Amino acid sequence: MTRTADPGAPAPKQMLSEQVHTRLRDSIMRGDHAPGAPLKPQDLAREQGVSLAVVREALVRLVGDGLADRLHNRGFAVPAFDDRRWRQIVEARRTVEPVMLRMAVERGDLDWESRVRAAHHRLARTPPYPPGSGRHYGEEWSEAHRVFHRTLLDGCGNPVLLETFDRTWTAGELARRWSARSAPERDGALEHRRLEEAALARDADTAAALLVRHLTLTLTGLDGTEPEG
């Protein structure tokens, strides 16, 4: 006889951990927790209405995402605003992604061109700040932003390089959001349009240079200086 799940039964620990991880990730991305702020498991467990074990599991996942630090004998915290990892992430992206974009410009076919156009159109037409969000980026715009950058590089045809992009994106996205608040005058829409135009014009040199500048401006917004090199 097949048993049906009891709707009143407690949710499995793995499911609860996934839910808490998602809520904490979103709150960090929104800026609800300031850079360097402690993430106290006891307080979070009380706020989320779950066990301490569930919260700790979610926090460990956030560490893996690059959205939290595990401090020696001091629990967890949001990464600091001046953490050197942001410079390291930008350095890695400035090294790898322009090479990928050059490959995409050289290898991308007509289908790639169509997807780049569609991804940019979606990004350009999606409001970055939904009504009532203040200056917090909406999830729809953030996903359109990720898809545009990933689609640009997808034409390189190298899944190993694309996995590298995927791994650095989440932590880099947190830094970009902080940077945007520090440099509200930045015209990201123009930067994205120029990237699209150069890529589809098959101008690899210009596209790569624009991407380097695009990534550099994120770090400039964080610490007021440009990466070396």
C-alpha cells in the first residue's frame, strides 16, 4: 500500500536548509546584511523558525557560494566591503572572460548572434529596480544580466571555460551590487549596448577591451581604484 505524505508533518531537513539558504542568499544580495556583518546562527534560527543545524547547513552553503565567510571560532559573517577577494575575482574575470569573448566572436554562429540579440533585448527592457524596491536590483533584471553575459561568452563553445564563469558569477554579483550603490552615475545600459554591438560586428579587439573596462568599473566602484594590469 502506498503511503501519502502527511501535510502536517515537519519538512525534511534538506528541504528546510534549501529554503533557508535561498532566503539568506536573497537577503544578503538585497543588502539586508551589511558588508562584514555577523551572521549569528542562533539569531537566524530564531528568525527563520528552524533548528540550529538547519541554519548552519545553509550558512556552509553560503560560504561555498562566496556570500559568507566562516570565521575562526567566531561563526559566520557577510564578506567585508574591502575584502581582497573582490580584486581577485575581478582579476580572474579580466583574465579569462575577454579571451572567451574573443573565441565567441570568432566561433559564434548565426544562432549565437540571435541569442545575443535576444538576451540584450531582454536586459534592456527589464527595469533594474522594480516598484517599491528602492535601489535594490530586482531578481528578474539580475537574471537577465547574468544571461546576457553568459550568452556573450557561450559562443566560445568551451564548457570548461563556461563553468569557470558560472563559479565566479555569484560572488562577483554581490560585489557588483555593492559597487552600483557606490557609483550610481555609472551607465551600465550603455556599456552593455556597446558590448553587444562590438560582439555582433565581429570586432574581437573592441569587444574584449570593452569587457575589460566593464569589469574594471565594478571594482572602481568598490574601492575607488583600478586593478593593476
